Amino acid sequence: MGTTSFQVPNFMKAVLGNISPEVKHAIGNISDFKYITFKDVNALKRQRLVTEMNAVTNNGYLDAFRKNTPEQTRIISVREAGTVVTDVIIFNSSKTETTAYYLQGNFDPEKIKSFTDEDTFNTFSNDLLQNYKTNITPSFNPQN
């Protein structure tokens, strides 16, 4: 099983301002961002990850969206302060890959709900990761 994980350090938060206008509009103001993905997960490991995410989201979070099928588990769970969403967990688990995002900031709840659309979620995921990798790769490998 392959795993990728990162937390955006404070000096790299400017990277988050370089995402596409559509995605930036969807997510609003991010102050913290964490990401992890597990590739090539077997059924037992996938079930364990889903169970662990259920434990996290059942502790002070409200589900904005939850879909559980044998093929896929998708969860968007939030914490609110009044009418503003302050914390978001976006979890997506399929038979081949499990991905989780943690976002902290000030978000419009309706914009967060847009991630229930799989295309919006995939665009967000790909765009954010591509922008992050583009901005960090030169510092690790100047020849590229």
C-alpha cells in the first residue's frame, strides 16, 4: 500500500491562492490544509480507514454529505461557528484509493456542499495537488 501525506506549512500557504478561480470560489478562505491518500488498499484496510473516519466525524462534526456503497464511501463533514463553516473533512474511499482532506478557515456552507458533486471534488483535488506539487518540486529537485 502506497501512502502520500502532507500539511501545508505557513510559508507555503500562498500556494493555496494559486488554485483555479472555480475551486477558489468553491472553498473560500483556507488557513490550514492537510491531505493524505492511500493507494492500493485492500478491503480490510479500506474498512479500517472508513471506521476511523467515522469515529473522527462523529466527534463534534456534522455531516453535510455521506454516501456509503460497497464501491465507494464519500463523507463531507463540517464544524460550524454560527453561519460559517470553520473546519471541513472531505473523505473519499474507493476500492483502489482512499483520500482525506482537512481544511480550516472560513467557508460558505453552500460552497462546501458543492463537493458532493464528484466532478467538483475531482477538480478540486487535482487542481490543489497539482498547484502544491508545482510549487514545491523545484525546491527539492532543481534540475526539474
